[in-house]
Amino acid sequence: MALPFLPYIVVGILHLVSQLFGIDALTAITKPLLMPALLVALLWALPRRRGEVALLASLAILFGWLGDVSLMDAGPGFLIGLGFFLLGHVAYLTLFWRRMRVRARPRWWAGVYLVWWVALVGILAPHAGAMLAPLALYGLVLGALAAVGSACNRWIAIGSAAFLVSDSLLGFRLFLPGFHPWQIDFLIMLTYLAGQGLMVAGIVRTVTGRRAAGEPVEVSAAPRAPGRAG
């Protein structure tokens, strides 16, 4: 399964290097290539390229690409990018709930994501102004994505949590005065790339595992017992 992800890994490493050392020209080249490389990995690794799984996962990656490109514009691109990422989260959320779960409901510890959302809104509320409502909605969908991800295999569970960390860091950097940790842009992209890559790898792993076991993939079925390994 690793070979299809090699272009994504290579482009991701180059992008992280550009973030770490402030090579803006390399950043501008690699950022628009990240999600296309991940889409290639998805379609290459999936045993079936038609159906709901491929469609929803492809849409999630496409919206991620549109979000990445929009955020390269420091002006109105932020709101546009936020909207695209929100659509991507909805696509992932729908896919995870309908097709990727290996247990009937999120794990008990997924309640921490509700605590995270309340804390996030509380911290950003004094500084977000008119952006508070969109940020609260975005955070609610993001937290739901991570919670539902906990009902999927461990790749998806870890990936959706990493995505949540990335967007939390981005929100703090944009709206929380004085929040400028060392290499914050590098940390945002590191957790973002890990999150996207792990979620897609988890999707591929679930599909190929069910196919090998002779289980249906494109029709709704009862999730497996909680003890299944991810």
C-alpha cells in the first residue's frame, strides 16, 4: 500500500522543508501539488475506483486542494478556503459514518472533542468578532469528524485527530493575539499532511480489508465488533 503514497510523501517532505527554512518559492510550487498527489494515491490504491467511497473521498481531497489554493491568498481567500475545507470535512464525515466504521458508535473518549470545541469557542470568542459564528460551525463539524473517526480504524482515528490539531493551531495563529510558537506554520502543515494522509490510508485499508474478506464495501452493513484491529 505504500507505493501509491510515495509521490504524496515526497511532495509533502519538500513542502515541510520549505516551511521549516522559509523557502517561499518552494512553498508556492509544492502546496498546490499536495492534494493532487494524495488523490493519485487514493485512486491508485483503491481496488475499485467507482462507487460512493471513491466519490466521497475524492471530493474531500478536491475540497482540500481548493482550500489549500484559496488560503494562499491572504485576503478574501481565507473565508473561501474555510468554506472549501468545511465541505471537505462534510464529505469525510459522511464517508466515515456510512462506510468506514468498524464499530457502531464513537469510542467513549471521543467526548473529549466536545470539550475541545467548547474550549476553542471560549478561547477565540473575545477575538474572533464577526467570524465567531463561522468558526464555531467549522469547529463543530471538525469535532464531529474526529469523533466519528474514532469509530473507524486506527489510521482514520489518528488522522482525523491530527487534522483537528492542525486546524486548531491555525485558528489560534490567526485569531489569538500573541500566539506565535516556534515554527508554527511548519507544525500546522505537518499535522495537516499527516491527518490527510492517514485518513486516506485508513480508507484504503478498510476497503481492501473488506474486499479480501469478501465483505460488501459499497452497501451499508453493520460495523464489525469493537475488537477489530485497525
